[in-house]
Amino acid sequence: MPKRRYRVFVSHASDDLWVAEQIAESIDSCGAATFLDRRDIAAGDNLKQRIRDEMPSCDEILALFTPWSRHRAWVRHEIGMADALGKRTVCVLYKVSITDLDAEQDGRGPLDDLNFVDIKRLGDVFQGVEEASEVGMPNVFLSHSHRDTEIAAGIARELRRLGIELFDVDSIAAGQEWRHTITEAVRSADAFVLVVGAPEVASSSWVGYELGMAEAWHKPILILLSHNRTPGELPPDMSELPVVAFDPAQPERAAREIVDRLLAAA
């Protein structure tokens, strides 16, 4: 399974389309993929809905600030969306300075702690994108007991929205040979994530089998543990594995945490 390309959302005002297109082309040449609304949204599509759908699948947002966009609410709106989803944000300044933004009535407001870069230093940004593109996005095997099927389905949905290539046991089609299919899926995965919500995980023969294969093939393993459970409740074979607590009611945050942890370990 091919790894997904690192993806950058380019935010801009309509007056800055030409500059945004040049930036997007430079990012594309680094091996990453870009989303540019005026280029990638077809006529007749719902612009706002497409942007809402696209933002979760991007890894970072590059927001272009110019004399034309600095007073436009939409660029800040998209930054707010990205911030809520935990995306990395880079603000690029073109023909406008930090001093200009600080002189506004609210100053930089909620953007105060973001990374601002002058357009002349975009080479540093492109280098970072290129390095992220070389790492790529991992292929993940998502393991869980039957009691955690609903929780795992929500996390799987959000991981796919982030562009992760994912194998979930619930995706095995009728008629497929379970053992062979699971063995090949674990073997080809870049990482193994186990969702633990119900206490019955210790008695699940399939979870133990899948975890054993992942350890034998030295796969990076991450335990996603429901926030109402404690690491001390995990069975002995899981006690020394890295654990991330999550809220089952917020699968999007769990998915983002998985991606961040796996990319950091790559």
C-alpha cells in the first residue's frame, strides 16, 4: 500500500490567487500535495462545505497574509478551523509586516503565538515540507475487540479523513479467509494501533494474536486507551507498550494524536 503524500492547505484571499498558486506549485515540487480552493473546487460545488471536508485531510495550513487579505475574515476563519483540528500553521507575510498586524485594533489577536514567516524565507518552509513528504504517512493496522467496534469505527473514519491507509478487521469482506487476511495486513502495515475501551480486551484471542504478530515483525505499536481506564488495568503483555489516553466521544482528536505520535517516531 503506497504511503499518502503530505498535504498542505493554502489559505488566501481571492485577490492573492496568483501568489497563492506560485506557492502551491513550489510545495508540489517538494513532493507534497496542496489544496487551493480556487483551483481544486469545481464550479457549482459548495465552497464552504468543501473546505470543511478538506481541512481534516491536510497536515498543515499555510496562510497568506497580504495588504488585501489582512482585513479578510475568511483567512482567519480557516486558521481557526485548522487550530481546532490541531494542524500545524504557518503564516506567510507578503508586502505586509508583523508591525502592520500588531498595529491593528486587536493586534494579532488569536494568531499571536503562530509561526509568521516573510515570503523571502519561504525556502525554509519548503525544506520542512520536503522533509515531511519524505517521511510520508504510515499505513496503520487498527486492532480492537468486538466490544470496541463502535469506538474503533469512529477512529477509523477520522484516520481515513486524515488520509491514512488503514486496515480495520471490520473491513474484511464476507468469504475472505480471516487468518490469512489479517496476517498479511499486519505484515504490510507500518504501524499497529490497538484501541482499548472495554475491559474484555485481555480475553480477546484475536487481539492477542494480532499483537503477537506486530511484536514479532517489530512494528511500532501504540495503545489507544479510553480515558476512563488506567494503564494498570492492561494485561501484562501490553503493560510496557506506549499508551495514549483518549476520549471515545472525540475520535477526531484521537486520530490526530495517532498521526502525530507515529510521524514523530518515524
